[in-house]
Amino acid sequence: MVLDADVGALVTACPWCETNIGDASAASNAGVEVLDLVELVHRAMGLGTEGAPGERRRRAPGRLNL
């Protein structure tokens, strides 16, 4: 459902959701960028992405098949 929406990015504060939706987006070539909430704030403040949560992503156990 999320990947069917006409959006360029999705923001979440849940690391499991970020991983699962990101994996599903990549597997389906949906082109939806998945961002951590802190990463979005980091970008909005003009601080770039170095050191932001997305740069230190860890793989969460399990995957969601969307």
C-alpha cells in the first residue's frame, strides 16, 4: 500500500519500518526514498547527511513483503 502511493519519500521513526519499506522499495524499483525522522530534520537544518541516521543504517531482522 505504501509503495502504491504517489510519493517520492516516506518518513518514519521506526528502524524496522525503515528497513522493511526500504527493502520493498528497492526490490520493486518503486523509487521511494525512506528516511528516518531525525535524518529529515538533519537535512531540513541544512546539515547534510554525513553522520545522519541513514548513513549508519543497520539491517533489522526479518523483512516485510509488500
